[in-house]
Amino acid sequence: MTDTPKSVPVPKPGILDIAPYVGGKSAIAGVADPIKLSSNENPLGAGPRAREAFAAVLDKIHIYPDGRADRLRAAVAETFGLEEDRLIFGNGSDEVFALLNQTYLTAGDNIVSGEYGFLAYRISALGCESQVKLAPEPNCKAEVDDLLAQVDDRTKIVYLSNPSNPTGSWHSAEEIRRLHEGLPGHVILVIDEAYAEFVTEPGYESAFELARHSDNIVVTRTFSKIHGLGGLRIGYGYAPAAMMAAMDRIRLPFNVSVPGIAAAVAALSDDAHQQASRDLVSEWRPRLTQIIEGFGYEVLPSAGNFILVRFADAATAEAANAFLMTRGIIVRSVAGYGLPDGLRITIGTPDQNRAVADALSEFAAL
């Protein structure tokens, strides 16, 4: 008698074809305290007000959080002059992207983003059995006309990082308006402003005001970067109330934690910490750029809290990455984004930035 093959659960089509997201490395074997500049975290950490607020709720972490994060909702609305019923909160802005995709994408639909756009956009879209269309970025910036050229009858969402990770490129208010005007009304335009607080370039402005008067724009922000709360995973989206209500129907209950809500509310009022974080990047981004360019490497113009260094080829970038690790420095290879010749380096503390400069100086001299 022949044994019947055992039946096992099988993922739905396409799931196993998705390349899982791999975050920046955080450890080097044999190095007790490496310099971690791989995830665009705030090197100053969380501000004192957020730390105090976090500590103050330790005796409440056995209680479920407010499911709608109403205290944080009110604080964000007041800080930015937004309507409370147009806000939704998530486990980082990544969850907001996932909620958008789950709410609006069906099998056979597609999203559009730049070819070097944040990988989280496409991962959850593929999980919805939708397609991903990538606009070329020959100059490491997603141009409006190239994005619009990818839009077709099955496009439901266009994602644009402003500034963009990992390239650091940014779009002016005029470019954002032109992109929006070129889209059909049923296509959602998502402006990911995770790094907006670090932008100093004239011509840049948040898309909050444009979204206020639109039926199809979502603006997302995070507390992970300027506020230094990456470990607490707090992000939010601002969009038409009808869209927020639809997304809220599938949002998991209690998706934002008690300490996360407390720390985020406090962080919004910590102007001194935000200013210190901006000042650090404003001083060291151009300074580190100039130093590294002096070694003969290309550094892309960046509006974020990081720079993207490009080497002669992928092998050189890999060798530079390995050399930095021998000096206890962790940066981010961006080969997974389609930039195998690049390394993304977060702007760190002055001592960390000097260590990067010294190490790359050594590498260039080899």
C-alpha cells in the first residue's frame, strides 16, 4: 500500500517570491560597541521629554492602550494644524503603507514608485497580489513625467518619498502639485515625509496643505527620525476622512503602545531636541560630503539625515563596507535597492562622523 503524500499549508501565489525586508546591520562580531550608522536613526537618541514620559507610564504597561491614540491624535493635530478625523496611526509609517495597500489594492492592480523607492511600499503591495511598476531614476531622482508614464488603468497608488531614502533626493512643492494634477482622481498619491524635518532647501514644503484640499492625497510622517523613537514604532498618515475611516476598519486594535503614545506626545513639544537634531545634520551633512568627495568618491546631494556615497563599482563599495566594519563602523549597503556601488551613511555625532572620515581616508589610500 502506497502512503498518501501528507498535505501541508501552502502560501498564496507570489508570497514566496517576495524578497523580505532586511534592515540595517546592528552588530559586528567581536566589537562590543560599534558605531551604527546603517538605519538613519537619530544619533542623539530620544529627547529628555520623551524619555521622561516613557518612564512615567511604566506602571501602566499592563493596560491596553487607547485604540485610537486620541491623546496623540490631538497633539499631532494641534502641532501641525490638522483635522483629527483625518489622522491614522500605525506601528511606524510602514504599517500605514500596508493599511493603504490592503484597503485599496486587489489582485492585478499596481502601484507606482521610483526604482529606488523605499522597499516597504512594494513588499505589502506584492502581498496583496498586486504588481509594482518602477519609474527609472537615471539621476537618482524619480521625475514627475517618468512616474506619470508608468500610470495605467490598473494603477491605484503612487508612492513618492520626499526626501527619498536611500538617495536623499527631494521634490519641490511645484513638482508635487504637477504630479498630483497629472493623476486620475481614483489614483492615490502617497507622499512619504519621514525625513521632512531635516530639509533646508528652498522650494520644499510639506504636502499637508495640498492634502487638505484633495480627495486622493495621503501624507505620512514618522517619529523614528527627528524624534529618535525608532524603537517605539510610531507613524501616522493624514488623508481625507473617508479614506481614514476605510483604513481604520482593518487596522489592528491597539496597534500603538502605551509608552509609544506617551513618548510621542512629549516629543512633539521638545523643540530643543528637535532643533539640536536638525543643527547636527545641517552642520555635518555638507561637511562630511565635502570630506568624502575629497577622497575621490561621489556623494549624492541629500536632504535627509544621511548621505549616499557611490564608488567606482560594486566590488569597491563592498570592499569599503568591509573595511569600515574592521574599524567598528556599520553603514548600509544599498545593493538591495538596485545601487550595488553605493553605501548609505547616517549622519552621526561629531566623533562618529570623524571616525567615518578617517576610515574612508585610510581605505582610499590603500
